[in-house]
Amino acid sequence: MEFVTNEKLTIVGAAGMIGSNMAQTAIMMGLTPNICLYDPYAPGLEGVAEELYHCGFEGMNITFTSDIKEALTDAKYIVNSGGAARKAGMTREDLLKGNAAIAEEFGKNVKAVSYTHLRAHETGRNLVCRLLLEKKK
Ligand SMILES: NC(=O)c1ccc[n+]([C@@H]2O[C@H](COP(=O)([O-])OP(=O)(O)OC[C@H]3O[C@@H](n4cnc5c(N)ncnc54)[C@H](O)[C@@H]3O)[C@@H](O)[C@H]2O)c1
């Protein structure tokens, strides 16, 4: 299988619905053979990793960890969909508040391993921040 790059891609929030789908999509698009899944919810993360192993994708090096430092070390690309789950009675504004705090914490972790460029994609309709981080060349 040919890949766009061999650099490490870290998917943050990989135990979640969007993150796990993004991981599979990245593999199927042949973006890179080196994918690291990160999520603080370790049991769910292991489940996602096992599902991907069972798919038998060829030539893939899929790793997973709940240690943010390990996840970000040497990662050239990061896709982040990690966030708080919306519960009954919560408005989208409530959700944004929780997710803003998570994004702030994430920004500190990224800084600690020298990432320098943060782009936030936010849709007005959904009030969701999806962050794409690029390591400065
Ligand atoms: N799925 C949708 O259609 C949709 C729509 C609007 C908003 N959102 C929001 O987008 C985010 C992701 O959606 P989802 O459907 O994948 O949710 P999800 O609940 O399935 O997954 C979110 C994942 O983020 C992880 N997480 C929690 N705190 C984290 C942190 N500090 N760092 C990294 N990861 C963390 C959780 O453990 C979980 O596995 C959520 O905040 C959700 O509320 C989703």
C-alpha cells in the first residue's frame, strides 16, 4: 500500500465516535502507516485499537496510549476530536464551555512538546472546535 507520508499522525479523542472514525478513514485514505491513537479513556481506546487490528490493514503501525506526552512525541500531524460528551439538558453553549477547557489543556500539552502552530476550525452551526495542529518545519 502506498502512503502520502510515513510521518506519525496522532488522533486525539480516538476512543470516541468521531476520533475512531477518523482513524479508520485516515488508514483507508492511505495517509500514513504510522498512526497513534490517544484518549484518556483507556478501555475504550484499547477496544478501538483492537477493532482496527482485526481489520487486517496491511503495513500499518497502529499504536495507542493514554499518555498524552507519549502520544504527541514525534507526531508530525495531529487531528483532535477529543471532547466532553453532551448530556441530557445541556445546551450547545454548555458543551462549548467544557470543550474550551479541554482544548486549553490540550494546547498546553502541545506546547510542552514544541508544537507551534494551531489552527481551529469551528463551525458556527455546531459550535465544535476541531483542531488541526502542524509542527513547525
Ligand atoms: N458526533 C457529533 O455529531 C457531534 C456533534 C456536535 C458536537 N460533537 C462534539 O464533538 C466531540 C467529539 O464527538 P464524539 O461524537 O466523537 O464524542 P465521543 O463522546 O464519542 O468522544 C469524545 C472522546 O473524547 C475523549 N476525551 C474526553 N476528554 C478528553 C481530553 N481532555 N483529551 C482528549 N480526549 C478527551 C473521550 O474520552 C471520548 O472518547 C464531543 O465533544 C461532542 O460533544 C459531536
